[in-house]
Amino acid sequence: MKTKTEFEIPKVFWKFYDEYRRNVISLSEFSRCTGLSIGKIKVYLEAL
């Protein structure tokens, strides 16, 4: 059972996460490729 603070990271995040992690793409490119805001991506990264 998930609490209010738990959330599911979208699949599109994982699709480009490895490229971001390996510094192949920047945070702004990560945002553009996924359609997620930079702020949302930062929230997901902090949750990892």
C-alpha cells in the first residue's frame, strides 16, 4: 500500500535515465526527451 509521499516513477524516466547517469545527455536534454519538467526529474533523482 502506497502512502501519500510515495509515487511511481514514470517509464519514460527510466528510458533515458541511463544516458543521463552516464553524462551522455544533460538535465535539460533529459527533460526535453521525456517531456517531464526539470523539477520533477530532480524529485525522481532524489528519490533514488
